Amino acid sequence: NDAAVVFTSGTTGVNKGVLLSHHNLCSDIQASLLLAGVDERDDILAVLPPHHAFQLVTGLLTPYYCGMCIHFGRGLKYLKKDLAECKPSILVLVPVIVRSLEKQIRNTIHREGKDKKVYRAIKLSDCLRRIRIDVRKHLFSEIQAAMGGRLRCIICGGAALEDEVVKQMISMGLPVMTGYGITECSPVVSCNQLRSYKVGTVGRATPYGEVKVIDHELAVRGDIVSRGYYNLPEETANSFR
């Protein structure tokens, strides 16, 4: 049975209502848990709107399923205050917000005249991490405190995020786990993992589906794939085989 009709953002043409079943959503919840490595010890701050499939599954249903504490943000205008108050360990964001956070951090560093100090610390930290010594928590404690002090990863999807932004955030102890998804796949298809992160990729594919490149397009099949579009048989026939 269908559980929800979630409208696409238009990446595959005009906006369409995607039919997602209970089985689709439950499969993607399980996939999200395995890929992201979250559990009931985490706290999450809900920032994105709940009608967005990415937020619905990864930012609400998955945390609810595993018993996470969910804090509801008051909007982007209050994000800094919400981070300080809620102290989340997980954030689910889209690239435009991650870029904004990274820019705010850079601006603060420049305004306080700490450019050289911070970028020397980044070089030192990156070198030490190559031999598996992680001192980011000590070197960048002020930056991490501004994000609540407990943030262990930012799960980012919805569009591509520049590698330089990802590297900068990781270097300061704010790991950004980029992934790939699409509403028609409930939506999570793949995600990077903290233990096996590779910048420039979208990580490991879901264990609840099969992912292949066919004719220069990414093709997905399995339990996470929708049965089609609401009241659009021709569009369904064109996109689903």
C-alpha cells in the first residue's frame, strides 16, 4: 500500500507526485541506519522542511525509528541559537546550508584575525591524521563549540557539494557525509561513511537495492524504488522499467 505521495523537486522534469509505499520507506530507513551509522545515542536538529523526502526519511523517520532525540529548529534565521541550545550530534542538511555554515566560520576566523593560526592548525591536523592521530577536537574546540559542541557529522544531500567545502569542514572536525538520492528511491541511494570516507564520491550504495550505470545513467532497482508517479502512467512508463 502507498504510504505517501511526495512531489519531486523537478530534477527529472516537471514536478511529479512519487508514490512511496510503506515497504519503500521502511527499506530506506534501514538503509539510512546502516549507511549513516546513527543510533539512539544521537541527537538530531531538524532543519529542513518535513515535506522534503530527504528530511522526511533521514531527518525524521529514521531518528524516530531508532529512538533518537529530535529537536525541531525554528528556521535558518535561528540556526546558530538552535545549535547552541540543542547541541545535536547529527545534522541533515542540503549543500546551500553547508556552504553558508562554512562561509560563516571563515568570516569569523578572518574577523578575529586568526587566519594564519587556524590554517596552520589545519595543515598540522591534516598531517597528523595521515598517521591516524586526530587532534581536531583540541585544535578547533572554539569552532566546534559554535556548532553546539557535540556535532559528529553532517549528512548532506539533495545536490552536489564542492569538494573544497567538504575538505575544509572535515579538517576542522566537522565531518560532512555527502550522499546521493532521488525522491523516486525513497530517497537515499548512497552515502559516505565516517570510517571509509572518500572525498569526491557519494559513498557506498544502499544494501536495499542494486545500483548500476546503464547508458551513462544511474539505474537503481530494489526495495527502495517507487512503483511510479501519481496519475501519470506515461511518465511512469518512461522512467520505470
